[in-house]
Amino acid sequence: MSNRKMITAALPYANGPVHIGHLAGVYIPADVYARFQRRLGKDVAFICGSDEHGIPITIRAKKEGVTPQDIVDKYHEIIKKSFADLGISFDEYSRTTSKKHYETSQDFFKTLYEKGKFTEEVSEQYFDEQANEFLADRYIVGTCPNCGNENAYGDQCEKCGSTLSPSELINPKSMLSGNVPVLKATKNWYLPLNEYESFLNEWIIEGHKDDWKPNVYGQVKSWLNDGLKPRAMTRDLNWGVPVPLPGAEGKVLYVWFDAPIGYISFTKEWAEKNGKDWKDYWQSEGSDLVHFIGKDNIVFHCIIFPSMMKAHGDYIMPKNVPAFEFLNLENDKISTSRNWAVWAHEYVEDFPGQQDVLRYALLSSAPETKDNNFTWKDFQTKNNSELVGIFGNFINRVAVLINKNFDGVIPEGDINAPELEEIGFKATEIKNYLENYEFRNALTSFMNLARFGNKYLADEEPWKTIKTDLEKTKNILFIGAQIAVALGNLAEPFLPFTAQKIYDIFNVKQMNWNDIENSKVLIETGHKINVAPLLFSQIEDDVIEAQIQKLEQTKQNNKKTNPNATPMKEQINFDDFTKIDLRTATIIEAEKVEKADKLLKLTVDTGVDVRTVVSGIAESFTPEEVIGKQVMILLNLAPRKIRGIESQGMLLLTTKSDGKLSFVTPDDQVENGVEIG
Ligand SMILES: [Zn+2]
């Protein structure tokens, strides 16, 4: 087995913050794996960074009236902080707009170019003559031929979901200038993926049938069965890494060419700072390259990037690509555009000091082999029943009883007690699961050791035996202390903040994983421990209810057909409604109210009577305009004095998009005094 582990986690796209789906499907499992490998004594490089190129970023910038750099600067900071807050232990978290990345990806491209690995192809692309720019499909809008949506994009209609090409749009227009785009010939560089089919077949289909996850293996197999085609590695765009060739002005590397090279660039940045040689991790057979990704990235990490590295010639192939399925939220697909998500940075704010609770909840429902679901109720149960009720309870009892009865000194006990066998057994079991990327099983195995310890105390009842049998009590707490320290050590990859608290309570240093497997005594008799704060606290119903309400609010907002519509007012019953007396009426006289710019004094024939109404419509209508208008009036509104004039009733008005008021009137002329309802 290799001593070096080159571990990457999918580059988050710097177009929005990170949510629990990303965390459960990539970053937390990758972090557990990296931490665990470090504990085995492996030479680990755990590398990630923000992916800052690509069309969605330029589109977002355009919409918000800022530069693409502004967008990526903002989200890079938010994402980076969320990861740090949640204990994701990257050795390097960089970004694809870094200088080193530009150099590295341009060098990579040039090497392939000089080796003759690209084909050059001329194709016709849409071009905006006024903006003097080629247009990505996303930059062309028009009418969807399928549903008539007038704001369909050149690649997709978001209303009916159909996939489109720009030529299918009716009345296509450039988003840059609003003009009709023209077709223009342009040259780009393609990687002929079809030439790598046999290599991919041999390496993955024949070589990794048994050790890669079935979902990953199956998807690669299906891509290869369908046959691969040459794929453009450059684009006509002005946001990205410029193509480093003469005559390639206005062209950048395709974001999926440059993004995975980011793993290499960031490793170089880390290596330079730490006196390492990046090639030991990327170009040496003594290194295991492992990519943690979501299932939507399989093609890029198992087909395109390996083909690029194969074409280059100097790189090792990934040892494994443990791709995860998707996590749903409250039985609905997580969606950034619908804001249906639990955002990492919001969780950190709402649950201060409780990072490990989220790590635990997400790992225990990690979508390893199929899509899985996160619910707030489940989150609460996992905290209250498992972390508080079992794990936290056990650690706390051991520490408190030792402090209370033995002045905080570990008592004597039987170093050959059969209960101590469980420690090494569980350490090995967790190791085997983690080596096999089975994170949920590993977590369950860990929790079973906490259950074992908790049950041991419940059965032996040291709080009772202390009154009758001191020697027996010493032994129970000696054994309890060994299990507690083991739990701290085994918790570290999963729950690093809690592990540190346990080290502090028991005044111990973190151990190598192999040492836990091979020893029964982890804390010696006579060792002094510290007082024990609670590791976890109950999460109450109102806290969970507030989170559910937050999602409920999102659901209501998503139903709006007009984003500017205010939320519905509190419900009323039918009796409330029948109290309201609405009638048709006609304005028969109108005059301005002195020293009041907004008011008109109206005389209204309501059919029931002729009365005076003061109305705030003077900025929308002249008195002449309203005379003779049929309107609707709230007849039984209690009279009130406005500027000394008694106003009897209220006319129904609405506001137009230009801010001017308009009367609510019947479609056809009707008699005055007719009830409305
Ligand atoms: Zn459509």
C-alpha cells in the first residue's frame, strides 16, 4: 500500500454558497478520509479550491451589474470560511484565478498542443457583431419552440425543461446587445476522446470492476458503450484562462479543462509553502490519487481528466473515484435557484459550537449508494438520542465519577479485562470500512463502541458499587476510562471538535490509529484528568421548528408567480367577509383639497345615498378625469376626518407597474348601489 495519499475534493463553483448536499456528498466524507489517513501515518495532501471560471459566473455578474471577479471574490470567501468553520481539514484551499493556476493550466495545454494531442476544428458559432463577441449558448435568449416561453436560453428552456440549441430558438437575441446574433466561423482545439477509449476500457472496465463503487463503474461503462467523441477544450469567451497560443486572442480554456488541473496547481502552491515536491503526489507510483466528487462529475473525473493526464504522459491515474449520489432535503431535491437548501454558513450561525452535530447527521445519512434524505426532525433525534443520550452521556459519566470519587485520578484496574478487547476490534473494523469508503458503516461501528461503553456502565452501576465495593468500582472506571479515551481517538475523523474536547478532559494526546488497534490501555493508572464539560446538549423542539418554518417560508416564496407580491394576510372566515359592504358607485363631483397635494374631495352617488369621500388619488388623476367614473366603494367603513373633511367610505384602488393608481371598476356599466361579493 502506498504511503502517500493525494486526496482531492470537487472544486465548489464560486457562484453561490455551499449547502448540506455538497457537504454530505463530497466534503465531509473526503475530510473523514483525509483525517483517517493522517492518523495511519500516511503522507497526505488534501487539496481543494474554488472553481471560478465558466459561463454561470459571467451571467450572474452581468445580472448584478458587477464584474465576474467581484462574484468569485465574494463566494470564494464565504465558501472557504464555511469549510474552515466545519472543520474540513484541507491542506490547501485555493482558487482557479490564482497565478499559479494560470501558469499550470497553460503549461498543461501547451504540452498537449506540442505533443500533437489536439485536433483543430472550425465551427460556426453565434456572434454578436455590436459587442464583437462570440456568444455562449446561455447568452442567447429567444422563444422556446416547445412552450412559447419568451425567455428561453440557447441551451435550455427553464420553463418547460427542454434541452435546446440556439438554432431552435424563435427570434434569437443576444443578451449582450439585444441584437440578432449571426453565425461566424471560429477555430477551437478538441481532445479526441475517442482515441482514449481502449485505454479507459483497460484501466477502468477491466481494472477496477471490483474495487470502484458500482454507481461510478456503471456510469463510466455506459459512456464507453455509447462511444466517445472529440470534445472542445477551448471556448470563445473572455472570462477564463487565456489559450496560450499565438492567434488565439479571445479564446479561453474550457472550464472543464482548467478546473481539474486546479488540483495540481493547488498542490504546487501547498508544496512550495511546505518544502515538498508536488511531483511526489502527482507523478509518482508511490502515491494514491483519490477524487471525492458528486455523481454529476463522474464523466469529468473518470473520462476527460484521465484522458488529459494520459495525453500529457507524466501523470498517475486515480486509484479510486468515490462518487456520491445526491442528498435531498425534507424529501425534496436540493436546489440553489429555489433556495431549497440548508446553507453551511447559515447553519454555523444558527447552531454555534455544534458543527459536529451536522457532521454526524450528514455522515449518518450520507448518500453513498443511493440518494438519501435529510430532515430536521431526524437531525434532532440523532443529536438528542445518539450524541447526547449515548456518546455524550457515557463520556460525561466516566469523567464525573472519576473526578468525584478518585480526585480525578485514573484508578487501578485489570489490564486484561475482556471488555478492553472491544477497543482494538472496533478500531480495526472502522479502519476496514473507511479504507473501503463505507462511511456510514464506519460511523455506526464507532457509535456501537459508545453504546457498548454506555451499556457497560448501566450494567455495572459504579454509582451504586462505590458504596459497597471500592475495588470493583475502581476497575469499572479504569475500563470506562480506556473506552472513553478510545472513543475520543476514534471520533476524530468524524467529529474532530468533540475529539479535542475528550483529549482535553482526559488530558491525553491523540494517538496513531495502529496504536489504538494494538493496545488495550490508552490511559494509565495514576493519570490526572480534568473536569468534564458537556460534549453535546439537547436541541429543543422550538429550535427545530424555527428551521422547518424557514423552509416553509421558502416554499411559500417559490409558489409566487409574481416575485413582488406581498404574502397573503391572515385568513378571515366567511362571516368576516359578509360584514364588508361593497357597492358600485359613480363619482359625480371632484375638487382638490387645499394644501394637500395628494387628496381629492369626491362626491359619490352610491345608490344608497350621495356622500363625500376623501381619496388620495390627486397625483394619479385630475378632478376632471374622475368625474363620471364608475367605481367600487367600501360603504360601511366608519367615517373619519381627513383635513377637516368627514370622509364616508373608501374607494377601491390598485397600483399599476408605473406606480400610478387605478380604480377597480366593473367591466360594464351597472346601476349604482349594486352589492359586490
Ligand atoms: Zn419551453
